[in-house]
Amino acid sequence: MPFVRIQAVLGYEFDDLSLLETALTHRSAGNPNNERLEFLGDAVLSAIIANELYTRFPDGDEGQLTRLRSTLVKKESLANLARELDLGSYLKLGEGELKTGGWRRSSILENTLESIIGAVYLDSDFDRCQEFVQVIYKKLLDSISLDDIQKDPKTKLQEYLQARKMPVPIYEVLSTTGKSHQQTFTVSCFCNELPAALQAQGSSRRKAEQAAAQQVLEVLQSKNT
């Protein structure tokens, strides 16, 4: 029987193995591929994690629960979970992705995990899919706490400016260098209170924006102390 090992790793046995096969097929390998399942899995995962957090933290407010959910479903978290499950070993990739080590790439791994979640949902139902997610997320869910939540630099900067009735900051991508799986983004962050924009780099646009926002926030806070 095909896919015995991966089903044992996942702790879920598919009734329709074609769903699992599609979930493990990257678009570089042709059609059908996992892009549609990824779309579905992303939405289902968000709903499951939201429900889990709502139940676990009855005293958490909307902002706290939203930040916790963002931490749990962000790309880094999904890619790490995919690595723990060794999903890269089961991927069907096109020749180009095979040559460049696509089975190690975070973006491909996190998309694959979302695709598998979408496949489990279609193969069963929401409740069974929720059980599946609870198992693979157990360590992460058990480790989080409302006390650990910290607002990210972009949120802190926006709230800082809004509290002082200042315009929101403007972010701009100045350059993107490197290969597709090892890119470096240079981003600027400008706000009216500073004479010039500040720049920062990161391995993703989001990380570069966060780093730039942190710099601007630190400068503004030092000016107003």
C-alpha cells in the first residue's frame, strides 16, 4: 500500500489516497498539485487554531489571541513543524526544484503542511481535522502563554504614532538580492518625525520591515525621553 510511512508519521490514514498524493505534489511537478489544497488548509488551520486559543485562554482579549494565532500559523512555525515530520522526504518535485534542494526550502515545506491539513479536512471533517492539528501542534500549544505575548515592532511603532496623532509609517522595499530561496530584502521605514528614512535588512520582506520599524521606534523613544 503506497504512502504507508507518511501516514504513520502523520498519525492519519486517508480514505482517499489521491488527496495525500496531491498534497505532496509541488507545482513544479505539474498538475494536479497542492496549490488549491494549500489555500484550503491555510483557512482551516487558522479557524482551528483560533478555536483552540479561544478555548484555552478564556481571559485573553482579541488582540492577545490574534497575536498568539499569528505566532502559531506564521511561516517559520509551519516550516519547523514540517521539518519535524520530515515532509521533505515525501515531496514530489520537478527537476529544477530537486536540483536546488526544494525539499529543504521553508516556503515549500510550510505550503506542504497547509496542503496536508486541507487534504485531511476534505478526507474527513472539521472535527477530525482539528484532532489532527491538535496532535501536530501539541508542543507549540502547550508551550504558549498569554504572559509571553509581545507585540511586534511594526505594531508597536504604529500604536506609538497613533497615540500621538502622527501619520502612520511608510515602508518601501529598496532592493531584493540573492537566489529565490536565499534572498535578502532591504527595506526603508519613514515617519514624519524623522529627517530621513531608516533602513534594515532581513531574509523576508516582513523581517526587514520589522527590523526597520524597531530602529525607528528606538530613535523616536530616545528623542522623547
